[in-house]
Amino acid sequence: MHFTEKEAIHEASLIVARTFHKLYAEFSTYPASLKVLESYRDIRRMLPQDEPNGKRYGASEASAAMNGEEL
């Protein structure tokens, strides 16, 4: 499968989002979850804000992953 740079960055953000959800669900005050959250934000900021609603690429899917959901 061939990914564009945007798709690869988005996939990385989903992995980090799921990791954050797991850490936060188990250890909400644990410092690692905060570091993972900041990493997620940094990765998402690399994506363009090109969705029709002005949000970043794949925002709905990323938000769902942060909440432990799948679209």
C-alpha cells in the first residue's frame, strides 16, 4: 500500500491517539499520558487544515481514536 505523506502522518497520529487513550484510561494522572498527548498534538499540527469545516485532515477519525472509538 502506498501512502501520501499526509496519510502517513495521519496514521501515525491515530496510533499515538490510541496509545494516549489506553494510558489515560488506566493512569489518568500518570506523566506519560501527558507526554503522549503532547506528541499527538505535535503530530496533528503537521497536517494541513484542509477539511471543508477548516479542521485538520482526518480530524473526525483522530478525535474518535482519542476517545477509544473507531469510525
